[in-house]
Amino acid sequence: MCGISGVFSKENLEITKDIISKVNNVAKHRGPDAENYFFKNNFAFGHRRLSIIDLSSVSDQPFNMFGCTIVYNGEIFNYIEIRQELLGKGYQFQTESDTEVVLASYKEWGVECVDKFNGMWAFCIYDESQGKFFCSRDRFGIKPFYFIDNPQYFAFGSEVKQLLTLLPEHKANKKVLAEFIVGNEDYHEETFFENIFKLLPGYNLEFDLSEKSIKKWKYYEVKRIEVPKDFDGCLKKYRTLFESSIELRLRSDVKVGTCLSGGLDSSAIASLASAQYFKQTNQKFLSIHAKSFEKETDESYYANLVAENAGLDMFTVEPDKFSFSDVLEKVIQIQGEPFGGPSIVMQYFVFEEAAKQKITVMLDGQGGDETLIGYDSYFNMYLSTIPIVRSLIKYFNPSRKSLFRVNLKFAFFLRKFNGIIKRKLHKKRFSFLNESYFNRIDHTLIFDEALKHCKNDFLFQKFEMEHGIQKLLRYEDRNSMYHGIESRLPFLDHRLVEYSLSLPLAFKLKDNETKHILREMMVGNVPDEVIYRKDKKGFEAPSSFWNQYISESSRNISDSKILKDMIVGDMPKNKALEWRLANIAAWEKAFNVII
């Protein structure tokens, strides 16, 4: 896990150390262990290293071999197996790192090397013989890759903040802001800043150094695979894949721990990882829990049950409302872009505590809900697979001027059989938005795309994996990396994702119970009170903090030039909407954003 950067001058100007170091060191928190550079004519690479595998300096980057130079962020968890395959082909290795395995894989298999990888990555390889940069981002977008492509530069970095150093002004992207207000973001390559883009998950990018042009292509798409017909067979295979995913993600030369909210996903990971870790090291596995000071959002009872049952060494952080206020501006700086709720702040405290305990790798449960129909609103999505309901949805298809979050979960939540389905969603719901913002969202196009992917449970889960999880991964990456911690996500092993999505719906959703196969698998490993609980929370922030933050942000909101331009009418009273407006105002101030 590291921070990467690169700047190529299209005007054939020298990229000095002053230029590249400014870009690179904005992300110095991502790599506290080493700082290095590579210079070549009119371009330069920068790298900040967080040492995880092979801690020696010989594995520092930029790394040169086979006439190629790489800057790389992430981990290839199956690097040992790939290394063995390459040794059989006559390759020799100078280090024990996965970085060298990535370069050797590129040498052997070219751009198809990414098909071999089980992991998370964002990298750029300078291929001198081909006169190109080959860039890639992992299948689900766990690791970030941002870029600029303008008449002056092609440049890239791990965080959007790095690329701001190359722009004369920080201009807001009205389209993305409008989508954020609607409750919909991270569906495409645009960011909250004009002229800064992200490489989409499962995509490769090539930059031709002589033509000074880029091309992008999708190399991965979730596919349906064959699974056993019977539940017991499916359960056995699911356990095998899940345990294999955890085993791979425990590979490390530094201390490993896990997040533990008290929910099913984190409890499953913590329990199985603890058993594997103790078997490997004869030591207790470490876990971090965030305790809420409000009873209704506190999950510490369940976390303690899991920790005691699994023999975990659990550390608990309990931020008060003053702690939230103190770190909120810092979290906005860390994230670099607006975020939709205070749970992101709670997540910050978890990784802060992990850093205090000198944990460098943390497991977490992102992806469990998306792969196993874990959200309550998935019940409403399932209704859409019924022919008569599909017909009704088509009849009440919202117009281009309608307001709704163009996300399957929310779209079908709004269409529950409580009378809402009898009326269309009209623009008046967002009448407070300036037309110049609202008209940039193509609501109908996205709705039709969602409806197309709702023919069966596999397709609407696939749609959610490709669209709904991206912002969660962005939040996780920024919070963990700010504290010099690599976050690893066992549920997002691509083998497990494809298997989970291919399971019969009845094995995931049964008797009003989500994640059925995971619950059954964890019987005997996790306390029943956790397995069968229905009050899902996650690392949820105290509700009083919402109101406090919104109240304290009134000055920022009234001073915001962006909001003055965006808001033209009276807004409805809505806590989530008010949070988003306050967050935009704080982001505008933090990064000197202009309209």
C-alpha cells in the first residue's frame, strides 16, 4: 500500500523534482517508510512507500526491471503462487516483494497480466520499448487512480488532492455536485473537481508517449459461474472460498488486525481470521471497535460477545460529540471530496486507534452487503423481478425532470406499496436546485440502465457492485491510508464475489432473512445473538452529531458561493440533505473551490 504519482509534460518541458515532489508529498501519509523518484526526459514518477511485504529497501519504488519502471499501490495477495509459476518459466527474482512479481507478470503476459492477479491495485508501468505507460486499476476499485489529461499534462496520483497542485484553479464540477445532492455519486469517471478524472474499476489505460494520447478499456466484468445445485454443496464451497480469501489477506510482514463493528460481516471475518492467525502465530488477533455514546447506535454488546467467543484482543475507542467536532474538518481534508454522512467520521476513529496500536494492516467487511443481499432495501429490489411489478415500474418510469436517487436500492424503496407507486416523482421535489445544475443529470438514462439490470438477482447485484460500492471504497481508502494503514477486504476477493452473485437467490434471501448462507456458515463460530440480529448499524455515528454539525455549519452554508449558485428556492427539511449541503460548503472552504 503506497502513494503513487506521475507527471508527463506534453509540451516537452522538464519535470523537475520540485514539480513531482509537490504532487508526491501531498500523499506522504500514504507512504511514511520511503520517498523516491524516477526522471526521464519530460516525465517523472514519484512514490511514497508503506512497507508491508519485504520490508527491505531493495523493494522500494519506482522499481526498474525488464526495461520497465513501475509505481504501484496495493497488494497482489496471490503473488507467491504467481511467482512460482514464473520461476517455472525461467524468471529469476531479486526481491521477495509482490512489486517485482507484477513487473515480471507484465513482461510475461503483457496487459493480460491483470487477469492473473487476486488483489487490489493501482499502478503505472513505463514500458520503454513500447513508448507507453500502462496503467491499471483493480476489478472493484479498492485502490484509487486519478488522472489529468489536458494540453499541458498527462498526470496521475493516488488522491485527487495530489493533482490539485498542477491546476491553476480548483473548479467545482456542477454535474457531480448535483448528483451528490440527489444522493447519487461515483457512477462515472468524473470527480467533484473539473478536469480531474478517475480510472474506473476494472479498467486499463494506456498513454502513448509519442502520440500523447490515451485509450481506456474494460478488462473485467463480473460473470455468472456454475455453482452446486444443493444448499450444503454451496455452503461448503462458500466456506472454502471465504477462508481462502482471509488466508491470502493475512499475508504480511507487519502486524495485522481487523475492524469489528458487532455486525455479521465484521464478526465473520474477525472470528475466522482469529482462528487462522492464532494457528500461524500462536498469538491473539487484534480487533478495533468504535463504541457510540448513544444507546440506540451502540453495538459494543455484540462486539464484546464476538471478541470473547473468538479469543480476540479487542481495543475500543469511544469518541464523544466534542471529538467528532474536533476532527470533522480534518476528515474533510483527508477525503478530498464531499461525503454523505457522519459514519465516515466514526470510521476515522477506528483507524486512528489501529494506528495507536501499531497495526499496519486491517481487515474490514466492505462488500458483504452487496454480495449477499444484505441491505433491507434489497427486498424491494426483489419485488421488481416479479413481472407485474416490472410492468408497473415501467408505467411509472420517472421523466427526465424527476427527482430520485438513481440507484436501485433507493429507486425501489420509493416504489414500495404504500401509495408512493401511484404518483410520479416530479421535479418539484428538487425545485430548490438551479436548472444549470439539475439539467446536467440524465435521470432517465440511468433509470433505464438500472431497470435493465433488474431482470434477476444476479444482474441487480452486479449493478450494485459496479456502481453502489464505489463511494464506500473511497471513504475507506482515505481514512485508512491517512493513518498509514492498509485496509484489506475479504468479501471483495473476485472469486468470492462471482460465486456469491451466482448463488440461487433462496440461498441468500430466505424467510425474511438476508445473507442466509453466511449466517448458516457462521453457526458455531459466531454467537447466535450476532448471527440472527436484525438491527444492522455498522460503525454508525451518534444521531445527535448530525444535528450538532448541521447547526454549527450554518455560517459556512450562508457564506458558500457554490450553494448560493446552486440553491434557488426553499429546501425541504431533510437531515441527510442538510448534511450534504454543509459538507459541500466545508469542502469548498477547505480546498478553495470556485464555481
